Amino acid sequence: MTTLQLLFLITIFFITSVISVITGSTSLITVPIMLQLSIEPRIALATNMLALTFMSVGGTLPFIGKKAIDHSRLPIMISLTLLGSIIGALFVLVVPSKSMPLIISVLMIVVAVFSITNRNAGIVSRIGKPSKIAEVGGYVATFVLGVYGGFFSGGYVTMLTAAYVSLFQMTFVQAVANTKFINIFSSLIATIIFFTQGIVDYKLGIILSITMFVGGIVGSRVALRLSNIWLRRIFLTTVIVLALKTLLDFVALR
């Protein structure tokens, strides 16, 4: 990789990490860019996962002390995420990922439809607690998406944010804070597995990790200054654009 290509990659990773603290879907941009620079697919996935771990740490720090993280649900959410991510990371080693773009685009379109039809979701906190069915649904979504997050992570935080807004009745600020914290564990456990398989590019991974750590801090500070209405607008716009892009990319490869 040339110095110019590395600088290009650093720039893309920084900008993406700042924006994706709010929107998620980091890997839908970063992984394709890495593939275009002729980085082997599994190395790209593994190295990107390492950088995501640091971005999640940086993205979580500004939320500490802001009462946005749901400490009562954390033990269960972390446990389910760890289990799901281990399963997902193991899938990377044996399952081809050719069908993933279609799955991602369909799920993100579902997220977009939900966001459009539930206009107040995530803007204000709802009175009362979610129903038991919704509560269980939130935990199921945490596990299922944890599997997906350990496998690829593209759109993982986006879909998890939508799940927490709809099922746990969080505001967007709360959902962003909780998904960033949860993503630390999802990315970390997957990265550890990739380390044991020797498919992480350490030199590139360290550079991109530092880049995304700083970007995560910047992005979270921006998120804390924006209203839930603006966070919803940014989130929804990004979901629609990325869903269409992913679907078009899949069709182009057919």
C-alpha cells in the first residue's frame, strides 16, 4: 500500500467514524474501500473489526456521566452480545459472504420503513415501561444482531439502534450511547478470535484504530449537542441512502 493510499484510507476512516457514531453502518463504507485497495476480504473484515473496537471506545467516552447508558439492562445485553459475536466471528471463517449485501439492504430498508411510520420514535422518552414482549424482543434482537455484528458489522449498530428505539423505547441519544457501548464487546470478542487466526493486519490496524478512536470521540460530542429530532433525520437519511447503495451494489454483482 502506497503512502497516498494510506492517507486516503485514514481520511475515509476518520470521516466515517465521526458520522457513524450517530448512524452506524461504518463497515458498509470502510470494508468496500479496503477491498478496492486490494486488501484480502478476510483481512479487511478482521482489521476493520479491530478499528471498530477503538471507535466504539472513543464513541462511548463522551457519554459517560451523561445518564444516557441503561445500566440496568447492561449485564444481559453484554452477555448476549458476547455470545452472539463469538458465533458470528466463527462464521467468518467458514461461511461465504456473497449474500450479505442483499440481507443488509433488506434489513436496512425495514429499518427505514419503521422510522418513517413511527415518527415520534426516539425523539422523546415514552411514559411507562415497554411491554414484556417488547422487552424480550429487545434482548432477542441484541443476540441475533450480535451474531451478525461478529460476522460483518455492516449495518449492525444501525439496526441495533432501531431495535432499542422501538423495543426498549429509548430516545436516539440513549440508543446511540448504548449501542456504542455494546459494540465495544461485539467488536472486541470478534477481534480476539481474528487475532488467533492470524488474519489481522497489525500495522494497518493500529493506524486505523487510532484514527477511529479520535473520530468516535468527535462524533459522540457532536451527537450530544444535537437534538433527538436532528439525530433521527441524520439516522433515517443515512439508512435510506446506504440501503439503496447496498442493494444496487448487490444487483450490479449479479
